[in-house]
Amino acid sequence: MRRTHAAIAVIVAGLSLAACQQVDNTAGAPTVYIDPATSGPVKGVGIESQDIVGMTDQMMRDMLSQPRLTNAATPPSVIIDSEYFHNESSSRLNKNTITDRLRIGLNRAAAGRMQFVGRHYADMVAKERELKRQGTVDRGGLPAARAQKGGDYRLGGRITSLDSRDPRSGAMQRYSQIVFEMIDLETSEIVWSGIYEFAKSAQDDIIYR
Amino acid sequence: MAVVGALRWTTCLLMAALTGGCVTAREREAVPEAALVHSYLSDKPAELHRHFYVTLAQGPRNRTLNHMRLGLASFAMGNRDRLAAELFDDALAGIEAVHADTPETRKAQGLMTGERIKDFKGEPYERVMAYYYRGLLYLRDGDYDNARASFKGGMLQDALAEEEQYRADFALMPFLQGWAAHCAGKDALAAEDYREFKDFNKDAPLPGGTDNVLVLVETGGAPVKVSDGPRLRLRRTAGTGSARIVWNDPDRPGRPGNGGQALLLEDIFHQASTRGGRPFDAILEGKAEFKSTADTVGDAALVGAVVAANVATSGGSPYGRKTRQQRENENDARAAAAMVAGGLAVIGLLSKAFASTIEAQADIRYWDNLSDRVLGLTLTLPDGVKTLGVEFLSPGGNVLRQDRVAIQRAGRCGLAWIRDGAATLPRNPRAPNSVPADIMATPVTIPPPVVLVTTSPPRETKESPP
């Protein structure tokens, strides 16, 4: 009889412990490719890949439809980099992600209607020109240029945001505005402007508020 | 016989109750593979190996907390900025991830699972400080846009205070936003940020237009989280007075510069303690009330069981002879009392066991190598000045300690950051209360590397004929 009770005690204790040991047996997720133009499983209220893809595609189409940029008798030289593209928002991001995609997309689609200047490679070009002129290396196959190419237009822009948070519900909302402008580098005239804007909101679970 | 049976059942249930404290597998440490551990530790500073090992063993539940602690430790080393940036980027990703309806958030609200089961994001003051250090890393790197974005993001985390006057009042953030804008040459933006800073700190002087070095001095130890049941409380550990900044200009030898006393830009403990009640406290209080009720029911049932057991074991009236009928009646009454005692004991113990499994404690994991206060000063210094002298002062103005700090210049501005008080390298590789007490007490031992023994294939030998 005593043995029976001891056995019951052990079983009950064991079951109690077993019930508590909630093993985290969630299956792991294998690596999957996600379309960068769509919203992935991890989301926030900041600028994400689908926003970058969407905004650069839209800006590219808009720029290519501008006769002043794409139908000039002499294709204009354009500088597209992040030097004058400012981030004043509350989203931390590498601005090159935006300007690089824009430049590459435009360069491929423009098919010679615009010429692109790699100003961010100016140091690299200057070093090579110096080596050629010193005679350390030969002159290469292409004819020598008097100087590096100057730009006719350069991209400028600004990322700003407006954030709000409800202290009771913990809901957060962010309106992001990204402005692109093409500036005439002789007159400072703005020859083209584009704007991309979106607002996102999210609410954390009560345990994080 | 019935009494003995009831007592045995009581023993069984008592044992079950004693073993009822729930610790989920998520709260325990895993034992990572040695090869994985050594590959992970290969590019980490040797003095932080045990800490990084713990990060690996504790997994995603404490990942943000461990990355905050190690990010700060790496940042303080001065030559590990890339690692610190990676760690803080990861911690901020954890903070910014929206946990809308995950299995963990649902479990944390359950009766028998504690709040500590959730992935750590930190209280608002901890989240803000993660953005602060990430912003300082951007400043060190001369990336003023992202520095300002970080400080701005930090301010947003401080919007959750219970009382309106304490919402988004982390003055350090708009000050640094303004400084980052000033360094980026955006004066209009800087003026806007400084106006916001002035709303919280009316008397503080603003940086001058030519200032090019920001000195930040941190003092004291991190706010300590304690729990008196469902409510989270914070304690101040230590604070110091202020700091005076001095330097020698190599172009003007013999004329030491005196920047004066650094100003209090932020009292972190004040920020931590004015957050007020959290919405989740109401859920924890509900759990605590349920636990208390179950406990009271258990107590009442056990008292009843004892009374009934007394009746069951009493020998009846000692006076006079009893008839057979009377003896039978007494025996029946004792048997009934024994049944009642047994039943009440079972109910009481089940109720106590149930109460003991209800988890109503607030989560008290915390970032332990934070400081208590941030003092600051901006200066106009020639490029020749590479280091500054810092005199830490007691509240009475006496010099407690002197130290030197290097100015790290990038872009238009330089940053000099120094810490007094609690060590930035956490003494315990495990963050406080990050795992159950029994695991906290065990030493952290990194498994030895796996040595691959390669054996050469046996040489073919020609067997000689016998």
C-alpha cells in the first residue's frame, strides 16, 4: 500500500514538472529568398526594402519621361549619389541603398540618353590618371581626356519623417517623405522633382508597452 | 484508517505542490556545439568571451539584453566600434520589431507563465540608451545624419510614461540631435532641436556656433530593477557629482585650457523611475489576485481539514458507559469527519499547488552596465588638442579622481566619451535575473575546442611470406 502511494507521489510530481517544462520545439525556418519588392515577415514602421524598390522605380520612370533629361540633343551628364541626399528622418539607413539603385536603374534604362558620372569614384580615377601621366602605367586603349567629366545635373534630396506614438495603446505611426530633385549645376535650377511618401503604423503587444 | 489514507494523499499532493514551480525550457541555457562556439568567439575580444558564450547559450529571449550590454562594453573599449555597431544594430532591430501576437506574448499573459518568458526589449529608458550609444557610434564615424536619426528614434521610445509630463522628456536626445545637426552644418535643424532641449532644461547653455568637440562624461551605476510582486520598482545604486574638463594646447604651451564643469544632461535613474505603471502591470496584478485567492482558499480548506481530522481522531466522551448503538454512531461520525478531512485536505493542497504555479512576478532582467547620469560639455578646440583631462568631482566640489580621454575626430566634429563609476565590462557574464537562480549560480564554462585528429591511412605493407 505504502509503495503504491510513493509511486503515485512520484508520478504526480513528475507530471507537474513535465507540464511545466514547455519545450520550445518550434521548427526552425530554412533560408528562403524573399522578393525585396514585397513586405517580408519582419516589419517595422521605418523605410524597408519594398519602399526602396517602389520609390526608385517610380522616380526612374518619372525621370525617364522628362524630355529635358532624356531627349536633349547632347545627352546631359548626371551625377547621382548620396552626397547631397540628406536623411533628416528618424529612420537609420544607408542612403546609398536608394541612390545606388536609382543610378543603376536609370543607367540601364536610359540607354545612352543620359550619361552618368561616377563622382564617388573620383579618387580612383584621379589616381589612375596620375599613374598614366607619370608613365608608371601605359595610357590604356581609350584616348586621354583633358580632365574628369563634369556634371550638368546632380541629384539632391531629403528624407524626413513625422512620428507619433499613442502612450496608452503603444501604437506608433510614422509618415516618411522622400524628396528627389535634379539640380542644374550651372544655374542651380531644379529641373526635375519627385516625391515619394508613405505612412505606416504598428502596435506592440501589451507586454511591451 | 480513513485518516491515515487522507494523510498519505496529503503527502502525495504536498510533494506535487512543492515541485510545481514552473520554469520553461525557454528560460534555461542551451549548450551550444563547441565548434559553433569557437567559430562565434573567434572575432570577439578575449575579455568578453564568456559573455558572448552566454549570449549564444541564452538565445533569442535575452539576445537584445546581451547585445546591449556587450555593445556598451565594446563601445567603451574604443577600438571595437565596428563590433559595437553590429551589436547595437541587432539590439535596435529587436527593439523595433513589432511583436503583435506571437506565441511568447500570448504565453507571457497566461496564468502559469511569467512575464520573463518574453523576448527582452527593455523598459523605455533602456531602449533609449541603446539608441543613444548607436548614435554616439555614428558620431564617432562622422555619419551625422544617422546619428541624428538614432537620437530621434530614441526619443520616440520615451513616449510610454504613465504621466503626461514624463512622456518624451529625455532631454539628452534633442540635445544630441541638435549637436549632430550642427556637425552636419544644418543650423536651422540644430536650432529646432535645441529649442526642444530647452523645453526640458531651461538653464543649460547651448553649444556655440564654432564648437567642434562634444565631451560626454557618464557617472554612477545602472538603475536596478526589483519586483514587489506584480509591480516593477527601480533602485538607484550610486551617483557621483560632476566633472571638470581641462586640456593642454600644444600651440600654447604652459597655458592649460579650462572648459569648466560638465553639465548634467540626463539623469537616467530619473527617467527610469518616472515611467510609472505599465499597462501589463494590470494583468500581473490580476494574476497576483488570483494567486492570493487560490492561496486563501487553500489555507481555509487546510484549516477545515485539521479541524475535521481532530474530530475524526477524538476518542468521544470519556464519561459513562456507552451503548453499542452510541459507539457505532460515534464511529460513523469519526469516519464521516475523516472523509471530510481528507476531502478538504485534497482541496486545500490542490488550491495551494495551483496558487504556487501562478506566475505574477514582474520581469526584472535589466541592463546592468549602464550609467546613472550623463554630463556633457561642448568646446571649441584646435585639431592639435588630442586628449582632455577629466576631474571627477564630489557633490562638494572635491576632486575624487582624474583621468584622460582621447578626442575621436571624424568629419567636422570630435567626440570625447568617458565613464566613471561602475565598470562598463560586466563582472558577471550573465545579465541580472536573466536565467533562473539555480542557473545564475553556476559558473560559465566555455567548452574546449574540438580537436580534429586526422589519422593517416595505414601504410600498405607487403606481407612477407612466412
